[in-house]
Amino acid sequence: MGLLQSVGQGFGTATPASASRAVRQQVLSESARGRVVQWMLPPGASAEMAQLQRPRIVMPGTDGVLALTGPDGQVLQDLYTRVPFMWHSGVRGSIRNVSAHPVLLDVAEPT
């Protein structure tokens, strides 16, 4: 499996629960064919990723590094502003911002 195929897509609950490290989301656009959701992950924040059936296109709004953890272990994903990448459908996992600054991600989700 490829780097991002070993991790599912979509986000569930965020941890830890403290307000300063909570993952925030905002729907930027929505139609009958899909939606774009912006995720803001403060430094050290993490979220469980649900196993979904369709791939997601992710457009980072900031540079940074994410730790993606799936059944195959942890991998790091470098983020570059406005350089998209894809999360493939597959197994469950988690995502954590290991950068020293907040990370913004715009995630395109087909319906």
C-alpha cells in the first residue's frame, strides 16, 4: 500500500479535548456532488480518521508535517501550501499535527 493508502480518510473525534488543541472544521462549500471542509489542527492536536469508501483530495493551506498512523504503523506526511495530495479509501487510522504551528487542510469530499 502507498503512504496514504494505509490510512483511511475523513475525521471523527478530536483529542485532546482542551480548547487550545481542539481540531476545528468549517464547511466551505457544499453541493449535491460533494463538499469542501476546512480542518484546522493546532500543534499536537489529533483526530481519528473514519474508514470511508471514497478517496479525498486534500489541499494544505499551510506548510507543516502530519503524523498519519494506521495498521502499518506511523508515517510522516510533509505538507506544502497549495500542493494537493490524496487520501485513499481504506482502513481506519489517526492524524496528528507534529508541526510547531497550526495546520490548515481543505478536504474535498465527494457525496
